[in-house]
Amino acid sequence: MSTTTVSQLDKVKDGPWNGGKSPWNLEYGKIMMWFFLVSDAFTFSAFLIYYGTQKFAQPTWIDADKIFQSIPGIAESGQPLVFVGIMTFILIMSSVTMVLAVDAGHRNRKDEVVKWMLWTILGGLMFLGCQAIEWSHLHHQGFWFGRNPATGLEGNAIVDALAPYFTKDISYTAALQFSNLFFTITGFHGFHVSIGVLLNIIILSMTLNNTFERRGTYLMVEKVGLYWHFVDLVWVFVFTFFYLI
Amino acid sequence: MSHHHENIAAHDHHDDHAGMDKKGIWRVFFILLALTALEFLIALGFVHHWGILQKGMLVNIIYIVLTLVKAFYIVAYFMHLKFEKSGFIVCCSVVFIFILYFIVLMLIEGDFLHGAMQAHPIFPNK
């Protein structure tokens, strides 16, 4: 009698959330990577939203076309957006090679995983190199955490020092806020890229050690791949809000 | 419990990479590249060079829409979220309602500060 009742209940409750199977059909580590990335997206959102608030609140703001004008080694000024375009291309490209590594992992092709991981690491390092060049360029001009080219100057010297970076009115405070936020946000992003390159190197050496071959699955490549794409995703937003708008 | 794990592993190999082959990957890459190129065309061409468009609300909205489309392609195809179970997609995306709310709040705050800082004069301390 009672067994009939139980089996009837079982028949009613066979949805994905009634136990006995994995409702999302995802491995634990992958879900945790997603949840970490969602929380990380909140952190970056908070940074970028604060940048937007400052830009909105200040009566004037630095003109991106004027501050980002150089292509290191080619042109000192007069080329807005070109260098950051190269950086964006490098990062999108390395995102593609990462998907190709994940795809090769699905087919258990160790040689292809190694090849694409190497390209991904190379792309990450190139991006970091570009960012280092850009940072040092701005640093030479006088921008840094808590500092802008007019720091320490008085009177009209402030206006002269900041005039090259503004199209509309000139404001010391706006230049300072821009400087702080630029180095904080691109710095936090660059820190993520560095961690990503490190993780990619670890994954590459594990692949070379046949760790995933023995494990029978290249799922770890996929998890680190998620992180790497997230880094690319953040850059898409940083690029828009710092360089375009 | 062990049965449970086998279940996951067995499924993983099957439908996990449904919908993304090499051709699909390169297609998404060219979409991303085209959208970025369009942003550059607007910024360098239309705004900077030819002066057809002015920097302002309209151009900013175009940039933000293009950015969101790019973000969709990265998350949906490169991060594979489009091919996960719908419950998981909702779980990872619906929380961003709070971010929208935060944006609205901070824009209101910024707008207030914009007016307040100019309306209240600063007097020398002496």
C-alpha cells in the first residue's frame, strides 16, 4: 500500500529540481567559476559606475581623444585611439585562441590544446606589454595615482599644464579624478590579465604533463577559459567608457 | 552518490559543446571585429575626422549599445552561456538588475552633485 503511494509521488515529482540528477548539468568547479565571475563583474561595475558618476558630476572632463594620442615608437601625438585599437584587437584575438584551445580539449587533442594555449599566453603578454607602455607614457606626462601634470603648480601654470588634455573648460579636480580612476580601473583589469596569464601557464604545463590526458577530460581548460573571456569582456567595457565616450 | 557523478560526466561529453564548432568560433570573432571596427569608424571617422557627428548623448548611446552587443556575443558564445540550462542562464544574468538600479541611482547622485557643486559657493576660511 505504502509503496504504491511513494511510486506515485515519484511519478509526479520528476522535474530537474526533484533530486537524483544534476539540475544544471554542470560540474561543481565550473559553477563556482561562474559565480566568482558574476561577483567580479559586480566589482568592475562598481568601479565603472563610479567613473560615470564623477564624469557626470564634474562640470568638465578630460577629452579621451586628446590624452590618448600616441603610438609608442611611431608617433608621439596626433593619433587618437590607434594604440588602444591594437590592444583591443590583441585581446579579442587571444580570446579566440582560448576558445580554440577549449574546442581542442573537447576533442582530447593535446597537441592542439598546447598550440592554442601558447598563442593565448602570447596574446596576454603582448596586451600587458602594451598596457605597461601606455602607463609609462602617461606617467611621463605627469599622470599617476593622486597626481596630474599640474600638481604642485600655481595660478596660470595649472591652466597651461592641463590645457593640452581638455577641449572645454579646464579643471584640476577633474584631471585628478580622471588620473586616479584611470590607473585604478585599468590597473585592476591589468591585474586580472596577469592572473589570467599565470593560470594559462599553469594549465599549459598541466597539459604538457599529461595531467588532463590521465584525468580523461580537459574541463580545467574550459574553466580557465571562462576567466580569460571575462577579462576580455571587462576590457570591452573599459575601452568604451575610457576611450570612446 | 557515485551514480550521480557518472550522470554528470556522461552528459558533459555529449551536449556540452553543442552549437560551437570551429566555423562558429570564427564567425563570432568576425562579428566582434566588425562591431569594434564600427566603433572606430564612428569615433575616428564620423566624429574626429569628418565631423558629421558631435560627441554627445547620441554617439554615447550608440557606443553603449554596440558594447552590450559585443558583451552578449562574448558571454553567449565564447563563454558558452547560451548553451547551458535555462535555469543557469537566469541565475547568472538576473542579478544584474541590481547593477541597472545602481546605475540609475548613481546617475541621479551625479546629476545632483553637478548642480550642487556649482550652486554653493566656497568661502575662504578667514
